[in-house]
Amino acid sequence: MTTRLALGVMLVWCAAALTGVSAPLHPDAIELTRILEPPSSTNVLGSDDLGRPVLDRLLAGAAVSLLVALVTVTLSATIGIAVGLFAGYVGGWADRIIGRVVEVFLAFPGMLLAIAMAAMLGPGLDNVIIALATMGWVGYARLVRVQVMTLKQRDHVLAARALGRRDLAIVGRHLLPLVMAPVWVEASFGVAAAVIAEAGLSFLGLGIQPPAASWGGMIRDGVRYLLVAPHLVLAPGIALFAVVMAANLLGDALRDRLDVTLRSTR
């Protein structure tokens, strides 16, 4: 039941993002007569401090968060898988150098590194994605490296090597499919991390810039009016909480389904 609810939240998030992109919304339309208007039957989520409809901005922010999450996870996973496969399969000095680089990245808190990268690159959607991908590839690389170091000693890999198969073919046909199960689990948690990181950077002013809508930016702007217009914070806050919680729950469910050792103990 929990998994179905989480999946439903994720589908609603995707639908909201598609609506935010395709529907004729007006997230930046300023109406001075509707400043801090509370939710009503004609204005479902009310208006913000500039009279802009909160619902429209919430849907536009959903599109931004989904775009950042998908692109960041795709870039991080691609880089991390490639680096992890190379380090784990080749071993030797290459593995030691890559291992030290990974350890350096892991020595810093991920969000702190993302803030530093965003501050150096400057605010904006592209720079947020670059900063989060720079932070995120390390987890995939470490995971894939450990998996490959174990799998390359299995009989089917040793047999393929004895038959004269090329290293690229061995990695692509015999190793990559086997390491993808934990990668999918890591990616599901990566979606939640990317969404919360993008919101955090936007809240600090290092992410999506006004007047573009972002859940983190909406929360930042609404904090000043929390006592008189709590809907400005509650709407994006609840949406952010629901998406992050749903992504984490789906990651847990996916891990339980794909992990053979967990299933064998039940």
C-alpha cells in the first residue's frame, strides 16, 4: 500500500510537471489586487506577495524540479558507471588514483560541495545541474567499482576472457548488466537528493533565479509572510516533502525487490 501511494505521488509529480510545461499558465503574471490572497474556490492555492497565482507557480516549479532531477541523475549515473567500471575492471594504479579522488569528494558534505560549486559557477538552471552532477557521480562510481571487483572473478567472466573476448565486450555483456540492479536503487535515492538539493540551492539564492518558479524559491519568498499568509510556504513545502518521501520509499521498495540476500532471509 505504501509503495502504491509513493508511486501515485511520483505520477502526480510528473503530471504536474507536464502541466507546468504544456498548459497555458501564468506563473509570472503580477496582479496587485490579489496580493497575499488566501486560497478560495476561484484561486485554489491563493496568490503570493506580488499577486501571482501560487498554483501556477507550483506547477512550474514541479517542471523545474523534475528536469533537474532527471538530468542530474542521468549525468551522475553515466559518469559514475563509466568511472566505476574502468576502475574496478582495470585495477592497479588507475584504481588507486580513482579511489583517492573518490575519497576526496566523500570527505566533504555533499550539499556543502554543491553550494561551493554553485557559488563558483553562478546561479542558474544549467549551473545547478553541473554542481549537483559534480557532487553525485561519486556514489555511483564507488558502488559500481565494488561490484565489478567482485564480479570480474566469476566463472563466466574468466571464461569469456579465456576465450579471447575483448575487454570492452566483457564489460558490456558480462559486467554492466549485473551492476545495474544496485545502480537503479541508487538512482531512485538520487532523485530525492537532487530535488531537495535544488530546492536548497534555490532557497539560498544560488539556484533558479526570480522570476522563474522554484519550490525552494517559493519557500524562501513565503517565509517573510508565514504568519499572515502561511499558504505561500505550505503549498511548496508539502509538495517538496511528498516528492522526496515518495522517491525514498520507492527506493526502499526497489532495493527490497532487487536484493536477493534480503529476500532469502524472509
